[in-house]
Amino acid sequence: MAKKLTIKQMRKVLRDAEKHPKIMRTWDFIESRLRRVDLSDGILEMGPNCNLACPHCATECSPIKKGFPSPETTYNLFRQANKADIEHISLSDGEPMRPENRESVGIASRFSHQSPCCIMTNGVFASTLESAEEWFEFLKQNNFDFRSGRSILTISFGKTYSVPVQNYQNINQAIANILPKEDPGVFLNYKLINLGDGLDNVNRANAVLRTIYSAFGKPRRHEYLVYNKNHFRVRAYPGKGKSIKMYFGSCDPIGRARNLDLFNGHFKKREFTSNDLFISTSSGKIFIVFNNGDIDICNSSAQFSRENSYGNVNHESLIEILNRIRRDKVFQAYKLAGTPFVYYLAQQVDPEFRVTGKVRQDVTSSVLGSSKKRGQIREYLKQEGLIETYMRFAHFLDLRKRPKS
């Protein structure tokens, strides 16, 4: 019997498969995909009620929608996260830093030393310096982990946010005032939502940089790492400490963003085939906890509907729920070869099934967002076998020109 690959060997196999797709037809590739770490990152849905209705929002959160996570749900998730080997939990899909979610943010803060979290905020909470200071005092009093670099505060901004630059000035100044002994480069970063307007991106990035240096001291230097005219990353080095990072967040035509004119001509509607889709390195890594405690596999609450649930964190052990997911043939298929494979499986059980859309997420949500499709795929794999079916799929693919992203 062949020896199991080491972690180092598995990583090499997966890297090499990017350059040499024929490796996808080997047992080493199958073993490396199935044995890699899974379900390590969680998303806790903080909405769908939100204080903004951003035009780019993939999850279509807004002030008119109803729903927040209860403190019970937040507590039950974070209390069990460390024992379940969860590496990171994001507070997203809605705005965390608002009165309705205050208790949940406090719970996440108190657990942040043992269960790292990322608070994803739109910055509305900092409409005044006083309100920003009050929130950072709250995080401080609830023992948020400002020092390890594992728990992060991410400020999302960009063209489609109706948030003035003064809010970012208030955020940075409040950190300087309330947390004078902390290094903001350890826990603070900015995420610029890229809508393809290079000049606007640069202007907004520079405006935020000025607020950083105003609060934390004159710049030692800053670095623009340019990938192309619409895509760069910035490292801001204020008077002392580590750099504060600013990076781009991609925006795809999903959710409310489908209505944005900027995507016209860039993403053409088409009928997808499995050969059009790349195998994501993150498939199977992320799970979502909906605001009522239900758990599903996905990359965001926009991707799958709420009709699928493997269990509820308020009623069952998180470890039991995650292990139930791992035993599910549908999840194993998704982990093994991502959206292309589950799309192939959906077409095996229903030869007439086709997805017409603009991006890969349209296929993922059409297949895995349907409990009926999941059930059909599950039964098919029980009869045909996961590995045997994957090998047929791998030989079906045209490996001469595999899409990479």
C-alpha cells in the first residue's frame, strides 16, 4: 500500500497541478485535495439588515431587510470554535458595528484571543469622532485582541459607499486616542472595492492614506504594489510601527451588483460548461453561520439559499455539524474539484441541466443552492462512487487550456 503524502508533498502536488493540469488525473492530486484542511474559516451573517444598501453588495443587504444574529448564536459559535479547529471567523454579510449587533461584537471580542475574528465594517459607525471613540473603547473593554495580528478590523470603502472620508479620519484618530499603546498596523487594514475606475481608486486610496498619516504620524514611506492600472495594493508606514495595509476587493456581477452598468461588456452572459470553470483552491474551506444559527457550506450567504442546513449551532455541537458536512458526498465532491465537478455531476443526473450566467458563482449557486440538486448528486455518488466519478470527470475535461481564475 502506498504511503500517504506528507503535507509538504501535497502542497507541491497542488502547486504543480496549476502548471501541469494532467496531474489532476493522478491519485496524488485526489489525495492532496481530499486531505487538505477544510471548514477552517467561518462567516457569521450579521444581517441581512444593514445600515447601507450598497449597489455592489453581493448579499443584497439593506435597511429594509430583517434579521440579525442573536447573542446566543454568536456565543454558541465562538464558544465552540477553538475546539472545532476554526482558524478564523468573519463578522460580515451585514454591518457589525451598529447598536443592533453590539452585544454580538462584544462576545466576538471577548473570544478573539482564542478564536480569531475579522470585523468587516463599512465605517458608518464613525460619523463623529465621539462615536468612533466610543466603539473603540467598547472593543477595548471587551478585550478585543489588538496585539497578536490574528484578529483584524477591516474597513471597506470605495465608490459605491455613501460614507464620507471624514469617517475614516475619525476611525484612525479614535484608535490613536483610545489605544495609544497599540500598533494599528497589527490589527487594522482597509479594503478598497474595485469598480474598474483606476483614477477614482487612486484618489480614494490617497484620501484614506492622508487620514492614516494625520492620525498616526508623518509617513516614513508608503508602497504602491501595482498589478495593473485598476489593481494595486498599498502599504502605509506611519510614524512608527508596522505598515497599515490597503488592498483591493474584487466586485463581481452577483447579488445587487448585477445591476451595475460597469459590468456591461466585461462579463457577457453565456451558457457555462465545466471546461469554462477553474477549480478553486478555497472550495470546501469556508462555512457560513446564518443569523438563526443554521450552518451551510459556501463562500458567502449570497451563494447558497437558506433551504440547505447541516445543523444549527444553537442546538447541536459545532464539531458534530462540521463532521456531518465532511461525511456528505456532495461536500466531498465540492472539496475535491469545486464548482466544475459539482456542475458536471448535476448534468450527469439531469442531462438537460444548464446554467446561463456571467460568473462562476452563478453556477455554484444554481447547483448547490438547490436542495433538490444536492439530493440528486448525493444519490448518484452513492451508486457510482466519488473517486470513480471524479476520474471520469478528469478525463472528460480538456486540460490543454484550463482557466486559472
